[in-house]
Amino acid sequence: MAQVNQNYLKLKDGYLFQEISRRVRLFQEANPQCNIIHMGIGDVTLPLTPKVIESFQKGVNEMGDITTFKGYGPNFGYEFLRNAIKENDYTKRFAHVEVDEIFITDGAKCDTGNILEIFGMNNKIAISDPIYPVYIDSTVMSGRTGVCNENGYYENIVYMPCTEENSFLPIIPNEIIDIVFLCFPNNPTGVTANQAYLQKWVDYAIENNVVILYDSAYEAYISESNIPHSIYEIKNARKVAIEFRSFSKTAGFTGTRCAYTVVPKELLVTDETGKKFALHTFWTRRQATKFNGVSYPVQRAAAAVYTIEGQKEIKEMIAYYMDNAKILKATMEKLGFKVYGGINAPYIWVKTKNNQKSWDFFDFLLKKQNIVCIPGFGFGPAGEGFVRFSSFAKRENVLQAVERLNQTNFI
Ligand code: PLP
């Protein structure tokens, strides 16, 4: 008889967003008259911009014409998109990335999980706490952890607590690790890392043969000029870091699906005997075998993001969301909450009052004001006592939420 992958049995409480949906659904069924405002989940609400749509449609039309039709595309993405990425996201920021180091995919979510396939099973993985849950769950599914203890920690993951005391910046662990996930601008805390901080990680990674898995899905939200957008702006990062990027939040592609991962050829790891291998070769092999590329019209749409009009349009889109963040941040601060993030990231990280548990705050806000936020505990035990608000809602919903928040008697 076929058996399940036992590692899945170790996963706790279902995926965070599924649990939130379950609670919201139960509440809505019991209170069908309530108008729930979703200020939690990080999905965008504005449509694709005109330039992107124009290019998308052109791509679709080409697929319907015998002279321009395309079958399977290149596994790693069309050159027109990879060139645009290299030029705009790296060369313009003085970061060295080569075109064949850029792998176009259908999402940073899949890539940050799939990447673990090319690493040995005995690698020790360090992950921030709290964090985007995909890194933890993918590590568990891959069979690299033990069970989850009653405090919410899996055996064999090195957790790096991100707290007010360390400004939510993970501290380099004392114990030996092999791989570390870093995410800046951070989901869920909304904090960013400066050059000096990232240089410490890169220097440490070089000295200790550690690989950095750097998720910069929110880099387009960085507003302060001294904050790096890419890990490759940091000296020597090419030797130690893989970077994940996505058009999801940059250009509203959450339902369209396009992202990319950069694996520099200088990044070497060893086998058990100490022989060195380029991870680039392994990721190339992995993608060639298991992935058949992103659809041509979608890649055309993504390339339009880099045109002059495309850039102008997505900057307006990001400004709209960041204005939402400003409104929410100011509201919560006025209500006496301590608020982090929201300056270089679309998330605000709010500390509950009087040590209220984050799921209690979530339930209170859902039931009292029909507003959905995300309980910080869902992002990891160190997220207890915090909730995340997302700025991706429509403006009218943000303003309505603000009205309701202003009328709330918080404990
Ligand atoms: N990385 C982080 C940190 C995220 O928060 C998200 C989505 O919320 C993703 C990756 C997913 O990106 P994609 O839509 O490209 O799969």
C-alpha cells in the first residue's frame, strides 16, 4: 500500500492563511450581514497596469498567429526578459549578475521551497522567527526537521528570534549552520536591512561556508535611498547568496505568476568528500527537469514592467499601497500602539497592548469590527504579541477600516 510522506504529518495547524480563512468563513457564515474588511493577507488589489496589459495582449495575439506562435519556451526564461532584469534590477544598481544566472519562474513561493532540493539533507538551516511561513513548512516537508514542540519550534531548525530588542534583525547564530533564509524588506515585520548589516552576514557566510537564501520579493517598496535592493549590492555576495524576486508585489502579478531566482556561478558548495560544485549547475539541472517555463504572454507582460511607461505605472501603484501603509501606521500610532514597518515595506507590524495574545487580538478585531489582520504568532512563536496589517487593500476599505479602528475600545 502506498504510504504518505511522514514529514507532512509533522506540520502544525495547517498553513497559516488556511486557518485564517477558516475562522473568517465560520464568522461570516454565522454573521452573513457583516461586511468584513480584509487587512491581512498580502494579496494585491489593483489591476495590472495599462502597459503591462498591452504587452500581455500582444503576447496572446502572437500565440494565435501561425507566424508568431510559440510552443515550449526556454526552460529558464526568454532572453528579452532576462536581459531586462539584468539591466534594470542589477546593472543599474551596480550589482553584478549575468543573464544566464537569472531563472524565470512562476513564483518566489515555489522557488524558496524548491531550492532546498539541491542541498544535502544534513544541512542545518537557520530561519528568522517570525517569518514568511513557507521557509519553515518547506523545510519540514523536505524531511530536514524533527517534530514540532509545544512551543511551536521544530527540532533541527535554528531559529533566529526577531524582537524589538534586536530591531527585528536576526542575529548571526552561535551554533554552526549551513544555510540561512533572510528576507528583506521583511514579511511580516516590514523592517529592512542596511548595507553594513548585510555585509556582516556575507562576511560570516564566506568564513563559514554558509549559503544565504535571500528573498527580496518586496524590494520595490524600499523608499529610503541607503537601503540595498539586492544582496548582490553587497561585496562578495555572489560567492554565497541566491536571490529570489517576484513580480507579484512589484507589479501586481499575484494572479498572473512571474518571478525569478538568481544563482551566481561563483556560488560553490561541497559534497561529502569536500569536492566543490557550482549550485548554478544543480539549479539548472533541477529546473530543466522539473519546470517548463512561464507562459510567453506572461513573460511579455513582465518585460513591460521595465519600459519607461511600465516603470512610471508601477511606481504609482506602489505609492498607492504605501500611502495606505502610512494611513494605517498613523491610525494605529494615534490609538496608542507601537508600530513597526510601513516605510520600506507594505506591511505594518503592530504590538498588541497589555501582552494580548495575537490570536486573541485577531478574534477580537474580527468579531468586534469585522476587520481581518494576521496574528503574529502565525509567523512564528516570536511573533506572539504582534499582528500584521497589510497595505494592499483598496483605499476605500482602508479608510473604512480606519473609521472602525478609531471607534474601537482596545483592551
Ligand atoms: N516571498 C515572500 C517574503 C512573500 O511574502 C511572498 C508572498 O506573500 C512570496 C515570496 C511569494 O511570492 P510569489 O507570489 O512570487 O510566489
